[in-house]
Amino acid sequence: MINMQRLASFFGLEGKSAVVTGSGQGIGRAIATLLADAGASVVVADLNTETAASVAASINTAGGKATSTFLDVSDLASIDQLVAFTQAAYGGIDIWVNNAGIFPKMPFTEVTPALWDKVEAVNMRGAFFCMQAAVKDMKRHEKGGRIVNLSSVASRNVTIYDQPHYSATKAGVSAMTRAAAAEFAADNILVNGICPGGVGTEGAASSQTVMPRGPIMGAGRMPLNRVATPDEIAAAVLYLVGPAGAYVTGHEIVVDGGFLVS
Ligand SMILES: NC(=O)c1ccc[n+]([C@@H]2O[C@H](COP(=O)([O-])OP(=O)(O)OC[C@H]3O[C@@H](n4cnc5c(N)ncnc54)[C@H](O)[C@@H]3O)[C@@H](O)[C@H]2O)c1
């Protein structure tokens, strides 16, 4: 018989608060929902307040605990507001997942400084200042914490044409993950990352339609021969933020159906 109590002792998040950036849809929505399923009180934070509210509502309807708020990770004042919102709602931050990201495609030779700056401001600078804000709150309450950054296999290998600017930001996210892990281990703040391969999300679907050339990472290049579901990425996050991940810091879990080894 399955020992649910023992299982919960590894994967339960009862009494924890969690912020998930960009959780109005896609991978972020799956993460917010799974962390709430595990017992966490979740803040669904997104640029799109309608989708964020709807994700929080469906978590609450299912018996979980969630609230939603506006967030633009490229705006430091907005990050500060999110921290204040979470402190008011749940007392502080135990878990922070940097998921918000954009991946507009553009041929290498046509990337403009404006596009570079936009992608960098969301994916890399946004993740950095969110980490900074999360760490400050975790140090304030002195209970430690968990941070998970969504990087990508694109940080390590070429996955799709016309995304050099995106790949650069994700390599930066991976480097920041390692730096923060070393820096804050003494505060019991564990910082890890996830490198998804292809994931079937709203964002990925709309980006495929404007793809000028075919993907390098097509189904045929993936040993498991399909893209991931958002839930399969969320499951790896749950491992990292729960008791099961208590001795893991500074690493990334690659969830790519075998792409990187193919
Ligand atoms: N889908 C994939 O194949 C894939 C693969 C590897 C990595 N990733 C990474 O996973 C993360 C989520 O990807 P997804 O496919 O779910 O994307 P998505 O486009 O489906 O969802 C992204 C969410 O982030 C929100 N967002 C965008 N900019 C924001 C900002 N400035 N502030 C706050 N919220 C913002 C959007 O409103 C949206 O709700 C991204 O960081 C992405 O780079 C995705």
C-alpha cells in the first residue's frame, strides 16, 4: 500500500508560500497548479492579469490556496510590489519560481538592439532582480527558501534557428543560478534551474507559427519523440522546492526527452 504520509514528507509543501512568475499560462500555470496541489499558498503573477486571475480561481475551486497579481519582471517597481503583495497575503516568501520569459524569433543578422534589450530585460535582468528580491525576503524571515529558474536546453545547445538572443539570455540565467546558489547556501536558500526541451505551451505554439525555418529540435531529434507537457516540467520543479530537494543546490534538471544526448 502506498504510504501517503511518507510521500508527503518528501513532496508536501504545506505551510509554504510560493511565487510563480509568468504563471497565467503555459509552464508557469502548470507549476503554480502543482505547487498548490502539494499544499503551498501560491501567488500567480503575470503581465496578463486576466489569465493570472483565472489560474488562481481554478486552483481555489479545486481546493487549493492561490491569489493573483500583476507583474512585469522587467520593471523593478513591479517586482517590489509583488514582494509586498506576497508578504501581505502570506507573511513572506518561501519559494520563488522565475518562469516568465519571452522567445521572439529573429534571424541572427536582423536582431536589433531594441529586440536584444527587450528579451534580455525580461528573461535575464527580470530573473536576476526577482532573485534579488526573493533572497532579501528569505534573509529577512531567516527560514531559508528555494528558488528555481527556468533556463532552457537552448542555454547549452542550438535548439531552434533564429533565437541567438534568447539562447544568450538563458545561458545568463544558468550562470546566475550557479552564482546565487554558492552565494546564499549559508542562508539555506537553495537555487536551482530547469532546462526544458520542447514543451507544448501557448507561447511555443504561437512562436512556431512565425518560425521562418524548421526547428533543429523537431520530434525526430528527440529520443522520446514528442515534446513535454507543462506538467512534466512542473514535476521537476516540485522535486527541487520540496523536502526531497533539500540537498540540491546550484544545479539544473534537464527535462528534454533526451534531446541533449541525441
Ligand atoms: N515552451 C518551451 O518549449 C520552453 C522550452 C524551454 C524553456 N522555456 C521557458 O519556460 C518559460 C515559460 O515558457 P512558456 O512556453 O510557458 O511561455 P508562454 O508564452 O506560454 O507563457 C509565458 C507567460 O509569461 C508571461 N510573461 C511574459 N512576459 C512577462 C513579464 N515581463 N512579466 C511577467 N510575466 C510575463 C506571459 O504573459 C505568459 O503568461 C520561459 O522562461 C521559457 O523561456 C519554454
